[in-house]
Amino acid sequence: MALNRRQSRLLEHLKTATAVAVTNREYCQLVTVSERTGLRDLTHLVKNGVLTRIGKRKGARYQLNA
């Protein structure tokens, strides 16, 4: 699966940081993109089995699959 730079940066952040999960808003601030682009990136990672979505709507958090 091909990842873009933003997605790779998120995965590095989740692997090294103390953060277990991230929201769309946190992701957008991390990589400086719009919320729409952030949601598109996160959804792509969920569909490919890299991340798991916990919750619904704006309160959803995304974490790495074990």
C-alpha cells in the first residue's frame, strides 16, 4: 500500500509519541491540512487496515491496529 508523506508522518507520530490515538483535528494540525483532506487520509488508512476508528463523527479517534 502506498502512503503519502502526511500519512507516513502520522504513523511515525503514533509509533513514537505517547499518544495512543489521534482525532481528525489533531491530525490536521500535525500535518497542516484541511479537515476534509485529513478525513480523506484517515479513511484511506482505515480501509487499508492500518488504523482502527473508535467512535463516530467529530469525536472519532484513530489508533494503530495491533
